[in-house]
Amino acid sequence: QDAFPNINSLRGLDVVNQIKTAVEKACPNTVSCADILALAAELSSTLSQGPDWKVPLGRRDSLTANQTLANQNLPAPFNSLDQLKAAFAAQGLNTTDLVALSG
């Protein structure tokens, strides 16, 4: 969360953290942050009258985080389109993936 590319770019994690805290209280060690994010994406699309889809559950969160690797591999919010495409390609993703994940 504190990686350089996320500074002044990544928003809403306070809401996700609040949801995760509430869910952990109700059912500890059951729902991952990854599932919460996937559900939030689908619900926000639906609530804004966009498409909806079935969200498969069961994702697992990583047990570790590596800020050095995040700083090296996450694209920055000021990257050009060519830089973004190159960053995604380095992860085995294409332009369609870039658009879908950035949307």
C-alpha cells in the first residue's frame, strides 16, 4: 500500500480496510481482501448501472508483501501509455488486460 507508485494514486483502501476489519470480526480468517476488492468492483459497476457478473470467491491474500518489488514493478500514475504497456507486458499482460485492470 505504501509503494511509491501508489502514493497520491491508490484511493479507497481505508474503506477496504474498514470492510476487512468488520468481516474479520464477524468471521475471522474466512474472507480475503482480494475477494473484498473483487466484490467491490462488481458492486460498484452494478450500482453505477454498468455490467454485472458472477464473482467467484476463494481468493487468498499473500502472507508477505515486498515494497521493493512493488516499487520496481508497479506502474506509476504519471507513466505514459507506452510505459504502461511495457510494464504490463513485463508481467505477461497485454493492452486489453491494461484497459480492464485500469478501468
